[in-house]
Amino acid sequence: MTKTKIAVIGGSGLYDIDGLEGARWVTVETPWGAPSDAILTGTLDGVAMAFLPRHGRGHVHSPTSVPYRANIDALKRLGCTDVISVSACGSFREEMAPGDFVIVDQFIDRTFAREKSFFGEGCVAHVSVAHPTCQRLGDACETAAKAAGITVHKGGTYLAMEGPQFSTLAESKMYRESWGADVIGMTNMPEAKLAREAELCYASVAMITDYDSWHPDHGEVDVTAIIATLMGNAEKGRDLVARLPALLGAERAPCPHGCDRALEFAILTQPDTRDPVLMAKLDAVARRVI
């Protein structure tokens, strides 16, 4: 058994965690640059917690400029074991309405301007992201959402677009009708892939703010309406997060789905040919296997 440390990466509208004991903001240095912001640490119901505002306090990072590698490295470096991503999204499904939450279990990655791996020339690794989220964490998020009175949908495919612009009508219809996506956002990729490389369990809670642009009765995305829905969703999101420590517990067994052993057979580069500079940068994310 190991000690649980829950990390929450908060998206648009969620910038802190209420009720943390011993709360303090800590600055973490990483070989991948600075994270989005300092990280709020403390305990909640006896469980260690860490909170990272994805866009930084004051919302200074666009979806493209979020330092995803530094964020995941910093959480791993702090000893986090489980990562809950909370983010705003648009919906492609009538039944997934603004104000509802979706526990995402699949992704379509349409981002193109972001570094997507800790590995590369000098140390090649291939991890599986066939199932990119942790079912155990997703189940806990669903239970917490229901207990908080949130309308929640278990399972859904998240289309990750580059942004920062919203979809065209043609894109929105294609993602919904041809590709079968359920929700659309700009930040869960490459975050989920990097969490898997860092052997961190990862769950995605998508908070719906709008119907993107496909819906005939809602028209194009309206930022004013999104912000109004965000404020209500943020309160729900804090309530969900507050219930997670009791559900996950202060100690944890190895992940039954193998998230914490994702690098077991992933590194292909032989030890004597690995780049020492890159290996030094991997000291946190891949410490278990190197």
C-alpha cells in the first residue's frame, strides 16, 4: 500500500479547492520549464491533496500555451498518485446539456502545436493509451458527482481541438455526426497522454457549458453564456472534489488497471545508448523504471 495524494488540475472556472488544511502554495521547478502556476497543497479529510490551476491564476495561459509537460512532471515530483482533470467543454449530444458533467473515457486528439511526450530521441518509449483514463478514478468521480446532486454521464468521447477559436459549424457537425464525439474541449490532450507516461492514474471530469455550434436552437458559441454556466459548474466541481478523499482513502493499492505500471515494458532504447541529458530530465516521471 502507498499513500494517496490526489492532484486536481482545475480548468476554466475552477481556481482553488475549499477547505484544505495546512494549505500553502508551493513553487515546483521542473526540467520541462515552469508549471502553469504554483501548486496549492494541503490535506482534506486526512488525504493529501494538490491543486494546479491549468491556465494559471488570472487565466494567463491559452490552451496551446499551457505547459503540459511541466504540469504533469511537477505533480509527479510532489508525490501525487491520482490526477483528476476538471475542465469546461461543449456538448455534441442533446441529452448532455449545459450544466451536466461527463466522466470522459475516450479521446480524439486533434491538437497539433503541443509537445506530447516526455520521451524522444535518446530514449524512445511507447505507452498504451487504448484506455486513456483510469476506470477506478472515473468510478469515484461518478459517485462523488451523484452524491453532490450533479447530473452526470458516465463515459464519453472528448474531441480535443487546438483552439483557441471555437469550431466552425462544419467541424462541429463532422465531429458529432461522422466521428461520434460526445464533447469537445481544448485541454485534455496531451495532458492524459503525459499522465500515462508518468504512470499517474488520470480521470477527466468534463463540465458542459454549451452545445458547441451544431445545435439548431442554440446557434454559435456565446462566451457570455459560457461564463454564466461556468460559474455554476465551478461550485459543483468544488463539491465533487471535496467528496473524493473519502472515496479514495488515505492509502491505495496498486492500480487494478495498471496505470501506475505503464512504463513497465515501454522503453525500447537500450541503457547504453540512452541520452544522459534526456535521462536526467526523466528523473521524476520515469523514476520507477530508470
